[in-house]
Amino acid sequence: MLQPHLPSDERLPAYLRLRDALAARIAAGEWGPDAVLPSENALARDHHLSVGTVRKAVQHLVDEGLLERRQGSGTYLRKPAFDATLFRFFQMQTPGEDGQSIPKSQLVARVRVTAPGPVAAILGTADTIRIDRLRSLSGRPILAEEIYVPASRFPGLETIAAHDLGPLLYPVYYDRFGIFVARAIDDVSFATADAGTAALLGITEGDPVAEIERTAFTIDGTAIEWRIARGNARNFRYRSRIG
């Protein structure tokens, strides 16, 4: 779909107005994660701009993490590896393994609920679907997850067969509902395990747990998912490289 006009605020340089125009088209779902964007020459022609201006606008979106250039292929919507970042806080190797693995997912519960006040405020609605999952590696419980999404954006999510959900939810969000998670914010804190969390993780009620609270956003900045993952604090690890 051709959209040759830039946003009308001429106080902004042309490359920033083009950047905003492209971001709006991406947010509207014009290009999916596996669709190549038009070439810079084509965008320059459609928007009546120089190729240099287009290149600068696209580079801004690349620098912001929204797009990625693939050598010899073109420019695509970037697929962030969110699940790897979630698991980075815990020991995910089993003896003899050299790298991280994605833990297996066991569906514990899935129901339409009224979200707690703070979650409803983040998602902009209290009408949500709650998903409870247990993540395990080599049969050892690692994380207990509590996930909320707006029911209006995910109609029928609560009835999808458990085996069709798989270990990663973000691909399901996109493939089934056309919702692309563009970024997420993780907040890490510590607490003690309640009875339910302790039973899932195989620890004692009151034992220390690390909590990772995540809010995930769509391209246009809408909060689309809130989750909290709890794991045994004894398995918690954090490494920061400096220099």
C-alpha cells in the first residue's frame, strides 16, 4: 500500500518525518517479521525524497532496534530474542552443556479473569486472560510464570490446544493474532515463595525467590503483556561486562 505523504509537522527534518511514517506503517502491520521492506530507492521514489534521506531514516529505525539489515537480502522487521533475555538471570545449563537451552513449558492454568489493579493499569483493561506456566530444564523446575494479556486483543487464546502454544508465546501472538512484540522491560527484585510458587518450584514456602516482572510492548508502544516469573533465588545469576 503506497503512502507517499509524510507527517505534516514540517518543523522536523524530512528523515525524521519519514522515520515516523515508516514506523506507523510497521505498527499498522503493513510488513511482518518475514517480509522485506521496500528498497531505499523505492521509498525515495514513493516519498519524493533523496536516497540519502531515506537511508538516514531507515538507519534510525535500525539503531532503535526496530529494523535489521540482512546482507544481500534487504531490510526486515527485527525479531528480538526476548526469551533468551528472560532466562539469562538463572542457571540454565545442565552438567555437560556448553550453552543455554530454552526450558520446556508446562501449562498449569489458563482462564479469563479480572486482572489485579496494577496489572489492569499497565494493560489498560481489567478484562484479561491469565496463563500460568511452569518452565523446566532436564526435568528440574526453573521458573513459575504468571502472564496476563488483554482478552480483546487475543480472542480465543484461552481455548487454543496446549500443545499448539509451545514453549514460546511471542510467536503465537504474531502467528495467531497478528501482534508483534517489539520490546520489553524487565524489572528484577527478590521476595519469598508463597505456597503455590513453592509447590511448583519444589522449594519450601518462605524460601527466597527472584522475581522478574516483564511488560511487553507492540511497535506503537502499547503494553500488550504483563508477566512475572519467579525462580529459586539460589539459581539466580547476573553478569555484567564492563569495558
